[in-house]
Amino acid sequence: MRHLFRWQSLALAFLFLLPVQQAEAQAPGNYNFFEFQQKPYYFGITLGYNSSRFKPFNSDQFLQSDSIRVVESASGPGFNLGIVTNLKMGDNFDFRFLPTLSFAERTITYSRFGRRSNLSERRVESVLVEMPFHLRYKSAPYKDMRLFVIAGVKYAFDVASDSQTRQAETLVRIAPNEFALEYGAGVQFFFPFFIFSPEIKMSHGIGNTLIYNDNIEESTVLEKLLSRTFTISFHFEG
């Protein structure tokens, strides 16, 4: 249901863009918008909350395991702090680069066979240096407000990765590098001295982050791990 709600939210944003786009660009009340419209580029800061998890895929050895019954991943909270670089490309498109420092927490949970519930966890706490590149489409403004949708790619590197530590051989290891596709939607509010833009965004990892280890059963029962992140961001630009 949570994923369905996210898709519905994005669909509604697209539907709203269509009628708003038909509104006249010179609509009354677009006073602050015209000041920012003259700038070919601008900068800002972004603050955000994220909820991250892994999507596990079981290997063939999972079916042969007599101790591990279920492998799941729980979402963990985190936050983002970054810089916004926005380059205008015509009246309705922007190219955006948002280098971000992201703190994230993800957990892999293993349920084991037995009379009593027997759970074990692999908690992954990450400090990610993220480099997202987005293309943004914006509607026509109405009373110093406009809607937008975004899509792009992201590279992230975990500077706090424990995949190379001494105890890594006893852990399910996670690669420090991640690549992801991103999409989302938001609203721009034009104030006299800055633009405030709340935004929701989904990030889908496209590369396997699992470092396979033959010596650990918790690793052999997995074929791959893909990252998933939901982010609510607040951009302040000007």
C-alpha cells in the first residue's frame, strides 16, 4: 500500500501539470517569479529526510538452507544535507546537480527455523556522498507557484563502509558504490528573496550492492541486494 500511495502521488502531480500548463504565464500575482525567471542559473541548499532499505533477492542456495527461513529488509531513517546547482534550459526545463551528504540506515533481517522465533540482523549504517544529476520539467507559474517533475541518475559512495574492516569476513558485506535511477515531483513557491521547493523522490538502485562471501551462510542465501530510498527534500534556492 505504501508503494501504491507513492505511485498515486506522482501520477496526480503529472495530471496537475497538464491543466496548469495551459494557464497564462502572465497570470496576476507572479511578481516574484519574474525576478527569478531572468536568472540563467542559481544555487541553494537542500535539507531532507530519507527512508532507506534493501530489496533482497534469494539465491538457489536459499532453498537448500535448513536454518534460514526468511530474509527481509527493514527501512531505517536518515537525513540529507546538500547543495543545489540549477541551470535553466528554456522556460520549462532545468538541469540540476545536487551534491549531497546523506546519512542512512538499512537492516537485513534473517528469520531462522526453530520452536522459538530466532532472528539475526545485519545493520548497515552509511554516510553517503551522493552526486545526483536531474532533468526537471516545470509547469507555467500561477500566483508565484509552479509544479514540477524530475528524473535522473545518481552515483553514491559510502565513506563509512565497513566492507574493508578486519571483521568484514564475518559480516554480510555491502559494496561502498551505488548507482540509482531517480524520479519525483514537487512544488516551487517564489518568495521575494528565495525559492522554496518541497519535493518527494524515489531512488531505485540498479547495481548489486552485495559482496558475495562463500564462507557466510547469510551471504550465500542471497543472490543480490538492490537499494531503495524514499526522500522528502526541502530546497531553498535563490
